[in-house]
Amino acid sequence: MAASLGRGEIVSKLLQKGADPDVHDGTDRSPLEYATMTGDIKSMGHIIQCKTNGNDILNDELLDESLHVAARNLDVAAIRMLLEHKFRTDLPGPIHSGGRTALGEACRMGDATVDSSQLKKALALLCKATADLKVRTHGESIVLLALNNTSPIRMTAALLASCPAIRDGLNESFNLFSKNSYRYSLTAYVRHFQCAERRAQRSLDLSKRCCTREACDAPELERLLRTYGCQDRFWDADAGASQPTAYCNPPLVIVNAIKEGEAERRAQAHKDQIQRELDAAAEAERKKEDDRLKRRQEERAAERRAVEERAAAEVNAIEQRARAESMAQRRLAEAEASRAEAERRREDTEYNIRKARKREEQDEKERREREGNRRAEATLRERKNIQIDQKRKESNLRKETLREEKKMLEERRRLADSMGGMFREAQYAGVNKISAGRVLGEIEDA
């Protein structure tokens, strides 16, 4: 706890009281690692002095990753102190550093955005103290680890600038990246795996820019590596002479395989040419024989066609005669049918005429009957009208006669009344009725 808080005095007192400097906590970190994390040089000195008292070799150096922590933090003072006390730079950090060495941890996990001089000093110290710069971690060299840093351009530039031995080995086989059977140099690796463009749209032609994205680090990394003499190399180790399209600068064994393959292809091409010529000659002979057979077949076919044409002509003539006879019979039948139809139509016409005449006679008869009935009705109406008129006249006459008779009666009544008066007067005068009657003319003489 005191080491992680940078409390050097407390650390010194605890060590003097017998605190164990090699103790590890639940995360397998030692007090020296915590002191290195905080950059507390005093605490680091106290712990190292206690650990190495009377013994030049740290007894737990395989488990202590203090140098890896200092490298990750790019802490130049901490790195120098640990190197001065014989901390080995070639040991992997199995617990917290992914199996990488201290230099590999600095290249992969270090913050490359720190001050450039600090970055280069830290890398230079680690490179100088590292005996084997060809060591690979999970198939990746020191330079490949730097290329995979979060700031690959700054980290790779600082590494190459501060480590001449690494610059000189850029084209060595330990810097090749392997994936399956494919082998990539550092520039080819950057183009294939560091380009921001999708693989299907990036250019694999190493003479051209990999993509058009402005934010892509790959072109700058390629330029940086080529500046230090890195070559473009790419091939398939298992393909032999059948290399991918974009292969370049393969090893001698691949070059020889390609040359042998080309020689074999030329020999095979020559053999194929000879075979093609033989096949062409055989094909020409076969074609001649086919032509002869074809001519014979055509002649036979012509003979068959002639026979078939004659037979077809005869069959056609027979069919034409049959069609003519059939046509004549059909026409005869049609003529007979037409005649029968005409006769039937004539009979129908005559029947219709007779029927029409009968209908006309019946209509005339009915018309005459209607006319006779009309005349009889008219005569009857006329007679009735005459009778009515006669009756009306007779009635009028009777009425007139009755009126006349009535008038006569009235006159006679008046006369009678008058005569009655006269009789009475005559009686008064002494004239009898008979004499009065004779005078009036009502009584004739006997």
C-alpha cells in the first residue's frame, strides 16, 4: 500500500521492520511493481536494496514485472534504475504483459504521445540492454508490436530512430509476419492489416497507395519503413510455383520453384504444342474421312430423297385424284342438295302463296261480311232512325191532333156553354132544342 502511494519513508521503515519485499498481492503484483507504477524512485531504491542485499541476482525475477511496468510507462529513470540492478530485458512478462519482453511491452502498450525525447530515451535504453532483438512474441517481432501500437506512426518512428540494430534487421526473416501459409514483410503487413479500408476495396499493388482514406495510417507507415530500407515482400510458402497475383521478392527456394515451374510450363507448353499439332493432323485426317463418309451419306441420302420424292409424287397424284373425285362427289352432292333445297323452297313458296291467297280470300270474305254487317247495321240504324222519326212525327202529330182536339173540345165546350146559354135563352124565348140545334147546324134535318 505504501509503495502504491509513493510513500518512500514508510516503505523504508517497513523494510527495516522486516517486511517481505517479495510478497505478492491477489493480482500477483509485488511492492516493487506498485512503486514502479507510481514512478516512486525512492521506494524502488529501498525495495531493490532490500531484495539484493548480499545477493546480486533477484530470486523472483521470473515473477517480477517491474521492468515491464517501467517500459509500459516509458519511465526513463525507473528503466535505468532497474537495468543498473541487473533486471533482465529478455524475460517475458507472463502475468500482466501478455508474454512480451520489456522492450516489446514498451512498443506495444507504451503511450507514444509522450514527449519524443522521453520516448526515444526509454526505447534506446531497452534496446541497448536487450541482447536478443530477434525475439518474437506470439509470432510478432519488436517492430510488429510497434506497428500495432495505438499510435503506430510515432512509436515505430521512435523505435527505428533510437535502435540501429532493429533498423539493420528490418528485412530479416524474424520480422516477417506469418498468417497460415502466407508471409508478409513489414510494408506488406501494413498494407494488408493496417489499412483502414475494407480488404475487398484496398489495392494490393505495392507500387500504389493502398486506399484513398485521409485518416489511414498505412501509407505513412509504408513510407517510414521504406525510408529505412524495408523491402516489399509477400508470398505463399506452401504454394510453390503457384503464387498469388501480388507476390513479390519471395525467398530463393520460391524463386527456384517459380523458375522450375516456368520451365515445366514451357516444356509442357512445347509438349502440348506437339500434341496439338498431332491432334490437328489426326483431326485433318479424320475430317477427310468424315468428308468422304459425309459425301457417301449425302449421295445415299440424295438417292433416298429421289425415291422418296417419286413415291411422294405418286402418292400426291393419287391423293390429288382422290381429292378431285371427292371434290366432284361433294360438288354433285352439293348440287343435288341445292336442287332439293330449291325444290323445297319452291314448294314452300307455292304453299306460302296458296296460304296467302286463302288468307286474302278469307280476309276479303271477312271484310265483305264486316261490310255487309256494317251496311245491315247502318240500314237497321237508318230504319230505326226512320221509325224513331216516324214515331216522333206520329207522336208529334198525335200531340198536335190532341192539341187540336183539345182546342176543338175547348171550342165545343165554349160553344156548348154558349149554346146552353142560347138554349136557355131560347127556352126562355120559347124555341125548343131541336130547332136550336138545327139553327146551330148540330142537328141535321130528317
